[in-house]
Amino acid sequence: MKKIIYFLSLILTICLFNSCGSSGINGELVGSKTTIKDWRLPSPSGMVKVPEGSFVMGSNGENTPYSSGKKRTITISSFWMDQTEITNDEYRQFVHWVRDSIIRKEIYENYANEAIDDDDATEVAFRYGNHKPAFGWEDLVDDGREPDVNSFENLESGLIEYTGLNWSQKLDPNSSEYQYAVRSLYMNPEDQLSNNENRSAPFPHFQHKKIDVRNLKYSYPWMDNNQLKGRVSDPSNFNRENADNDERGIISTETVSVYPDTLSWIKDFTYTFNDPLFDRYFWHPAYGEYPVVGVSWTQAKAFCHWRTALKLSATSPELRVFETEYRLPTEAEWEYAARGGREQAIYPWGSPYSRNSKGCFLANFKPLRGNYWADGYIYTGRADSYWKNDFGLYCMSGNVAEWTASTFNPLTDVVVGEINPDYQSNTNKGDSPAAKRKVIKGGSWKDIAAFLEVGARDYEYQDSARCYIGFRCVKGIGAPKSNITFEEQTTPSIK
């Protein structure tokens, strides 16, 4: 039996090598595969697939806010979309990751600086950091053995190099290295409500150290694809001797404070007692499945980058090239997904009315003058409240308005194309505020029904955070469908 298994394995191995590296059979053109692995991406957690198709984009109502009124048919490629808005629990994972990465880096740097004369410090530093043999290490050793990646002397001599934080090392809040490192995140004592020598009275409710959330910052590089135009089409524009300057124009680095603006609950509404939400909405477990708010467009963009990096970190190196990024949806993608395949629909549920046949409201919005409770929620509701649309998406209208990647301009429908239309512009410091307006869609808990229409559009400035704006991510499929059937080709994609 063992011989049979061995023989079959040998035949399979030979077939794989022949299929991957064949130069042709009898001199015929047979093509060359780039991989023998399954390149199909699994469905991402918490997302549903929005099929490709065409729809009529634009207003279907008579008084749709900010709509140009011009309607035209456009085509959208397939993509994945979050089934719900990003929740407090999900965004808190991002915030905690940033917090922990700062603590880990602080531990590594603190103990690496002390590792010169302290073996215990060396052991701690190399538990929190990953290292590998440096490029060209062979030229620096005589016996040909790989250098010890846990040796501080090898790091100093250049035999090994630091490659990043070791996330498999668990953080222990009770350990001395953790308590020493976390101090860099604490508020200054004079900024805390605590009983100390500068206070005349004790504040027993605040007798604990507070992390200064302004220290929680995420830095990431991103590529401005618009800057590639012209450089790629005209190779003469690329100066190899000045390549670094060319690269700086394409790749930018962004540093973003990641903690939501919890004060938005107070700032957005004057003379309103929203203090309980300011105090508890983001951190309290009762609001864990509610949509995160107080997140600006720039913070949402940073979240998408982090989510992509998180996915890639858990993907094998040979399959990372097939992965696609998480990002904010374009305005056209959002509207197409909200319609759920229903042509000329005013709302995601298809009906032109905001109530069902039993008189129940179909979304979380401002249904009656002064009566926010009529739909079941005063403020936001759970991210999976009410009913899904035909694509399986919750709360595409109401609850919270949602950021899109698109820049707001009343005349975009004149310049954008008919296939995956998009209008984006990157702004710099000193640019006009009008250039920093981003499209938000869907309406929110504080809006009237007109803003819930799928053709309605509004805007907010990219660096503003509101207690009624959240977001959800999309992710490209990455490849065309390879097994489309005749029935799928001949069945209408709209209802």
C-alpha cells in the first residue's frame, strides 16, 4: 500500500511540474500558468457579494436633496460589501491594535537600549521583536553558519536586522515591561481629574490613570494612482537619477489619530443633553453592535488600510498578490448596492413609502416632527436593525449616514464615465474647503425621509467627525467570474 501511495505521489509531482513549466507541446502555443494554487478569494467575514450589473443612477423622487436630477444608466463590477455598518466592537479592534502596537514598540525600544549590558533586557527585547539575518551576512562570517537572531551583539554588528514587532508575544498588563511602556500613553497628571497635591478635593470616581487618546495614532503609506498618469504613459518623464523625488510624488504617508471624536455627541447639537452618549457610546458593551460614529473620512480611510494589512498578515506570501484591498465604496457602488437590484427604487426596500403594510417604519430616521422614538430608536440602533435589502445589506438607509470615497461636486455626472464611475480628488494643506467635501449617502437617525432616498446625496468635510455619520467597507472581487452559465448571461439583472 505504501508503494502505491508513493508511486501516485511521484506521478502527481511530475504532472505538476510539467503543467507549470512546460514550454509547449509539439511546438504549439499552450500558454503558461502563473500559479498552480487556487487563486480564488474566499468570502470575507461579515461581507456579502454584490453582483455585477447595470442600473439607472440618479434621483427617483421629486425633492431628493442635492441630486442633480440627471439620470443615466451605468455599469458596476462585482464587489464585496460589509453587511452592516462598521460597529463599535469592530472599530475598537483597530483602536486597541494601535494602542498595543505602541506599547509593544515602546517595550522593544526601551529594553533594546538597555540590552548592551543587561542579558535580561536582551531577552525581553527579543521576545517583542522579530529579527532575521541581514542581507549579505555571508560576507561577515567565516564558518558559514547563520547568525543567532536572538543576539544583541549580532544586531549591533549588522549580522541580523529588525523586521517588526512579534505579535505572537502576548501582552501582560501586570508585567513590569508593560507597566513601564504604557506610561508613555497616559495623560499628564495635571490633565486628570484625580486627587493629588494640586486638587483641593478628591474625585473618587476618577481614581485611575487615563490614556490620552490623542497619542493613539496610525501611520501608513498609500499610493496616489492619479500621480501615475503621464509618468507611465510617457517613460521620458521618469528620471532614474531623480527616482526618489518621483516616488515621493506618488507615495504619501498619512498619520491619523484613530480614536473617535466622542465629543461629537455634544458638539453637533446645541442645548441638548447628550452627555450619556458622550460618556458611554463607544466603549460600553451595550453599544458594541451599534454603528461607530464620530469617525472622520480620513479615519475611515486609515481603518480600511489597517484592515487590509491585517488580512495580508494572515495570508500566505504566495497568495497575497491575489488579495484586494478594503476601501470605502464609491458613490456609484454605494447607490447600486443600496438599490438591491430594484430598478427605479426610491428606498432600498423598493416601496415608495417609509412604512410597511402594518404601519411600522422601515428604517431608523426622523419620522415625525419632534418624535424620534416613533421608529423604535431615539438615536442610533443596532447595525443589523430592520430588514435586509435584496443584496443582503442592512440599514442602507437610515441609522447612520455613510462615508463614500467620492468627492462631492454637483457636476460630477457630467465628467465621470459609464463604467464604474468615480470622482475623487486628493487635497493638500491650504486647499479650498470645498475641495475637501466627501459624499455621504443613506441619511441618518436625525434626518427626514428625503435623505433616506437612494438617489439622495449629502456631503461633509473629510476632517469632520459627526455623531450621525459612520461607514462600511467594500472589497474588490479581484477577477472575473470564470464559470458563468448561459442562464446567468440571459437572465435580467434587475427586478
